[in-house]
Amino acid sequence: MTKPLIGVTTYLDQARCGVWDMVAALLPAPYPRLVQASGGLAAMLPPGDPATAAEVVARLDGVVVAGGADVEPVRYGAAPDPRTGPPARARDAWELALIEAALASGTPLLGICRGMQLLNVALGGTLIQHLDGHVEAVGVIGRHTVKPVPGTLYASLAPELAEVPTYHHQAVDRLGRGLVPSAYAEDGTVEAVELAEPAWALGVQWHPEMGEDLRVMEGLVRAAGAARR
């Protein structure tokens, strides 16, 4: 049986490789490793023309929107907080187009950290631009406990309290259309969201690629395989 092809978004940044120092499409290696360990084939999706997003998604069995820069507040009608990072406008436009294409086609979709926040924004939701206690130190992945909401897709994958790898300073505020919360942190922060129906669409605020628990990505890969068949 052919393994599902899972596209994972990347970002453009200056990088050095051997004698070259130039803009590169980058993706931390734990993302494709997680896809591969979960039974999928990983394909990197560099930022491109949003008009091509539907064509790209049509060739994939599943989509992962990876973590990264803060979503530009103008996308959800807010002025930037001084603690919000610089905008990544091309990436925002590209990934929003991918999300819209995945939702329109019913392609299984997983948003990780920024990806969860962007899913919420794509559906008309808003974000809390800064909260404390979810970053251990700059450049250090922390851990905290999340509690699943019974009866949700996420709870079907991980039904018990779980300690997860975390690194974020923003979170969901007003939920987007059709989204329901499916996990919370101890302080009440929404840690996972999902579409109630019909498509397989899940966002998690933490970074499963930085941990050992495969269940969230395995869920996406299974859904992608079923959609392929």
C-alpha cells in the first residue's frame, strides 16, 4: 500500500550551506521525521503563489502547517502588540491559501502552534497576542499538561491528560467559524481546536515534533490514507 503524502509548510530565511549564504526554504528536521515515523511520506512546501495553493493541495493526501512566526494582527483586525513579532506576510498569505484549499477539498489538515493559530484566523477567529507562562526560556522547549475535551477528535487520539512540548506566547482568543476547543492547559488556555465536521482538521498549540508521542500525527496520516483510498 502506498504511504500517504503529507505536505509540510516551510519558511524562507537566510542560511549558510558550505560556501553559499543565501535565502533558503527551511523546515526543522523533527517535522519530516515525525511524519515519517507516523507512517507518512513527507514533502516540503516552500512559500509560493497563493493562487496555486489548490493545485498543490490536490496532489497531497494531507497538509501540516508548521510552527513559526507570529500571524500578522491585521489578518484578524487587530493592531500589533509591542510584543508581537515582525510580520511574515508572504508566508501568512501562502499558508492561509493552503488552509482554505485543504478545507474546501476535505484534505486532512493539521496545524501546529502557528498553524493552529492560522487555522483559527482563516475561519474568522482572533488571537491573544501575548500571554506568559508558555515559554520556559528563549530557544528552550518547555513542557506542560493539556487536558482533552471528551468526545472530540483530539480526545479520540489522546484521551488522557498528557504532558506536551510547548513554545508559544500567543493563543486562540475568539474561536473561528465551526471550530470547537478540544484541549485546554491548566491555566485555561485553549491548546487544541478542531472542526466539528465534516473534514479532518485539527490544530494543536504545542509541538508534537519535539516529543515522543506520535498519536496526533498518526491520526493525520490515517485520515490521509483513508481519504486517498
